[in-house]
Amino acid sequence: MFDEPVHVQPASWRGGLLALLLAFAATEAAAADEIDPQALARRPLGQWTQAEREFGFAHWDRLYPARLIARGPSVHILSQDAPLAGFAPGGAGALLLQRSVDDAKLAGIVVLHLGRVRLEHYAHGFGAGGRWVSFSLAKSLTSTLVGAAIKDGFIGSVDDAVTRYIPELQGSVYDGVTLRQLLTMSSGVQWNEDLRDPASDLALLDQMPVASGMDAASSYMRTLRRAAAPGTRWNYNTGESDLLGVVVSRAARKTLARYASEKIWAAYGMESDASWTLDRSEHEHGGGRMQASTRDYARFGQFILEGGRVDGRPILPEGWLHVATRKQVDIGRPGFGYGYQWWTRDDGSFSALGIHGQVIHIDPARGLVIAVNSAAPEADFSAASIAQRVALFNAIRAAIDAEPQAALKPR
């Protein structure tokens, strides 16, 4: 359908996509230089050792087929500023950071304040020049591309029916479901996201046969049933994020990776090429699995913080981010909510999140962006890992808040 090159890895990639979904006992540890990418791709993620996670997350697009998200000719420079107080070697912040490296397997962190680098650290063999898998963090990029497609006139509005863009879904549970309801994961469609369940919808999405002439996401999602009326219940659903990617790609008449490059990656000035893993029908996974450097994840956060503008020109509809990054649906947790594929807090901050500790946290009130890539042993955020991450982020915010007000003015 599209003419962009596909960087195809060994045919065994298909079994590896189930990797995200299963949890089994770990096999014997292997040193990074002993890991065979082809063999690793054939095994479920839940079977990977810690060494294999650190290798696999940093080389995801060597394991599975991916399409390039090209950088442009110029780079959005991230100027260096004074290191955050307390994060110098031996400081309390540095000790907190080291605990995240040791316990949560933090591999990269970039902290931007007012667009300048205040903290940058890498571990576990990862570095500034590498790419790390996003997992569901990419959902926030996909939703931003929905906004760009509306601004470009490719999509009418978030209140359009999804079947307008994916007519193959007509006659299915998606009749009457809008793009807004996909963006807020409130379609009412029955869906099981359990990473530990090999029979979950998330697992079956990567296993079930793809109907002839259809993309993998639409082929599976049209078989689902309804659990609630559209717009009445929030239920986390990666398959619907994949559908949003299909909508953007079809509406813009180009691959999701190419559109991401044109609107954001090349336009804003990312430092490195990124890549986006493909499903069995050679469509990008709108729900996750893109790869980028930690610095470029931070740049994406800065792009959002600056209102989604390139050289002062908005690429998103007026007011888009005001809605997208604020609570649109209740997720049953006081103080938190869900916007357009962004996790929101009532204090005005918001985040893109992915399993195994991937985060872009944006705090507009402070002009703060924190990008983190990790190979945390557990896929979901455990109570202990959340507490540790909160402590680290609180220390970063406290360091910002303790600075003289003159230092907080934009430069």
C-alpha cells in the first residue's frame, strides 16, 4: 500500500510479538555479547532474563521488522544548563538516581527545564546514541498525529465515526463509536489487556489470522463484543490505539512513520532517526513499540510543552493539547485521569507511559520534561517501583523549586 522501505528482520519475528503478553520463569542469564537477536525474537518477553531485556530493549528494531521515522536536516539543539542541585555525585538526588538504576534498571534519563538539559544519565550499556523501545509510551505520539491529521484536513473531527475511516469495521461492535472514544479508551468494547494471560485480547491481536485485504488490527478488532454503551466506561485497550494508527495512515495516505517524520520528527529537529515496529500486515503498531533515543523522547515532550509548534507554527488544532492532556475520563483513581492517550493528573501535569518503566513526564507549571527509559524487571508499575519513581521525580521537582526565581525565567 505504501512505498516506504521496511527493515525486515528474520521471519521468526511473529512469535516474538507475543513477547509482550506472557509471563514465565526466567531462563539462565546470558551476557549481552552472547545474545543471539534472532533466537531472542522467537522467545516471549516474559521469558527474557534481565540481561536479555537490557539488550532487547536497546536493539528492538534488530529483533522485529520496523519502518524508519526519518530525522531531518537540522537538529533542535538542547543547550546544557547547570546540573540540578543535589544530583552531583554524592548528593541525595544522585543516590536516588542510583537506586533507580540498580533496582528499576533505569537505562537513560534526560531532564529538560525550560528547554535546557539539567540532568542526563545512562546505564546498563545504553547511551545517548542508542534507541530504546517505547512500548505504550508511543500511544501519546499516535494521538498527537490524530490531532495533526485534523489540522491538515485529513480527518474531520474527533466526533467522526471510526467506520468513516475504516469501513471494514461496519457491521461490527464499532458501529457508532467515535474517534474521541478511541482516543479516551471509552468505546465500551469488551477487551482484556492482561499481560499475563496468553488468551487475552492483547495476545490474540498478535496471533489470530488476518483477513484477506485487511490490516491486522481491524481484522481482529471487528470480532469483539460490547461491554458497555460507547462513552460510558474507561477500559485500557491497546488494540484501539492500533486502530487510531490505521485511521491516521489511511486518512493521510501515507505510513504512520512517514507522517510522524513529516509532522514532528524531521520538522521539530530530532537528533536521530527513530523506527516503528510493524504488525503482520506491515502497519505500524499505533499502540506502541516505536524506538527512539532518550534525548528524542525528551524532545517530543518539549515539543508538546511548547504547544505542538514547529518554528512558531502550530501543527495541531487550536485547543487540542488543552483537551488531550487533561482528564477526559475517570479511571477510578483520585487525582488521576486519562486524556487523549495521555495519563493526566489534577495538578496539570501529564505523562506518556510504557511497560517496564518507560516515561515522558511533562509539568507545564515548571517548564519541566522528564524522559526515562528502563528495563524494569516487572512489566507493570508495581507499588515499589511507583514509590521509587515518585521519589526521584519529587527530588527533581524540589531541586527546580529551590532555585532562585530569576533562574526560572525562559532564556
